Amino acid sequence: MHPTTPTAKPLRALKGVRIVSLALNLPGPAALMRLQSMGATCVKLEPPALAQAPAGTSGDPMGMYNPAAYATLHQGVKTLTADLKTATGQKTLHLALAKADVLMTSFRPSALKKLGIDWATLRRQYPSLSLVEIVGAPEPRAEEPGHDLTYLAEAGLVQGLDLPPTLYADMGGSLMASESVLQARLAQLKTGKGVRLQVALSDAAHYLALPRTWGLTTPGAAVGGGHAGYRVYACKNGRVAVAALEPHFAKSLCAQAGVPDASVKSMMSAATHSTVAAWASTKTRAQLEALGSKYDIPLYTLAK
């Protein structure tokens, strides 16, 4: 079983909406990437590149860390260089804001105030403009330093000494930020006035951690390794992720693995775990994929 490529055309519900972003690194650009795909006209203002940066490097640190990721994130986005601490940079910003529906930032509140783009000032200058602030933690902690890793650790999503396989808080925060832009736009259409919405990356981490908080994914729980139909097993030439949690999927898995009882009690037993593990160990990835397709068993094979 292999990933499929989406074929449906995007709705582009934000066509005609103008977004100005000052948000750097990953959450803001990832949100902007989604908003652009929804049809929004997106303009991003970046600071000048650091003096030690390679020639042609963006003022966004992502452009230096990973140029390929930066290019993907900014496809279709108009980028401008603006030093907001200078009069020229401020002029560039306000020319963009005069035409914008939403401003998205990733600065601390104190930095917004220093730059003259805190909510009180913006509301006076641009009554119809909405502000979406991406911060690390919600007020009153919005000034605290932090990053994806610290927010995941706080939410209980860092296990042992290994780093998480992806930047969950940053990407979850980007979804919340794009959702906030949609909310802001709906509010604007109703009232004609802008609104301020704050997105905290720590909130995104805690939201992603809810299944664990509820006990769904804790060790021994149904989707925490306790159910024999929802586990990763070794196979002859790699691994197989099996997600046969629902009764009809579990029944199909058990029929192939030689387990006579597919009841929830049986699926949570050590004996069933051992039987399914032994069965998977005798199969190649290709054989497991064929069985999954033929007998409607949700699984995905992985190399070692």
C-alpha cells in the first residue's frame, strides 16, 4: 500500500484576500503556504540577510538552514526585504498593510510594540485589518523563550533522549494559524472590522497531546500497543504497521494470522500479540501488502 497523490482541485475560498506576513522560520511560512493554496494573495516581508549568510540567502533563517524547504514554503508567495527598524522598511510595511486584510506575525508582543504594529496601534490605523499573532506560549507567557522541542516536552511528547521525528508543535501551530486567518476573515465579513487572534505553539503541542492525556495512547492502551491489531511488527525484510483496530479489520487480520478469536478481550491478550508477531515475521513486505489489499487489512510496510 502506497501513499496517493491528491487529485481534487483546491476550493481557493480565499481568492481576493490579501495577507501580509512577518512570520519567520517554520510555523508562519507553513501557514502561508496553506493560505496561498486556498487562493489568498500572500506577501511576506523579511529582514535583510545576515552579513555572514551566503550570497542570495533569504533574511528568514529557514532560507539558510534548508533552502529546499524554504523554496517549497514560499512558492507563490511574494517576498520583499524590509528592515522594520528603519524608515524605509516601515514605509514598505505600511504600503503593504494599507491593502491587506490580515497581518500575520511571529514576534513577541514587546517586539510588535517597539515596531509600532501592536494591536492597539494597528486598530487605530487600519480598523478593518486583522492580526494573527504566532507566539510560543499564550499570555502571560508570550515573552518566554522556547521552541518546538520545549513545547513538545512540556506536553509530554518527548520520550527518552530521542528527538521527535518531526516538528509537531510548529506544524500544528501552522494549521491553527491558517485556521485563525479563516476565522478572522469570517469575522471581518460580518462586522467590517478586524480582530486579533493569538496562536500559541505550546497550545498546538498540548492539543496534539490530547489523545495521550485522555489515556488513548499510553502504554498498554488500545492504541498504545495494547491491542494486537494496532502495532508495528517485524517482518522478513522490514516492518509492518498494522491498524486493524475496528472489529471487522481485526477479524480479517486474525483470519490470516491464525487467531481464532477476534474479540476485544482476545486482541488485548499476550497470546494474540505473540501469534500475530510470529505470523508477521514469516512474511515479506510484498506478501503483507498483497494480503492487506486482498483481505481489507489496513497496514503499511516499512524498510528496516
